[in-house]
Amino acid sequence: MHQEAFNKLNLLTVSSRLFELSERYIKAGLSHSVPLVLRLRKNKFFQKQLLDMSCQNNRIISV
């Protein structure tokens, strides 16, 4: 019975450690990818504004 309890405790310890490591891994990934996505989104918004302005200028010139 003692060995069985020890095995369960060992399994819980390993499981807990794996969870902690996966949590850290996800946080590290998000800390890099979220700012990148925000920059790309901002850049895309800026490009869309430039394109809209360019289209408006072309209409004014062609009229």
C-alpha cells in the first residue's frame, strides 16, 4: 500500500510540474505573439488608410 501511495504522489508531482511548465511556455509565447499581432493589425489599418486616401486622390485627379 505504501508503494501505491508513493506512486500516486509521484504522479501528482510530475503532473503538477508539467502543468507549470506548459503554463510558462504559453505565457512566453503569448508575450511575444500578442504584441506582434497588435503591431501587424495597426500596420494593416495604417495601410488601409493610405489606400483609401490614394483612391480618393485618384478620383479627385481624374475628375
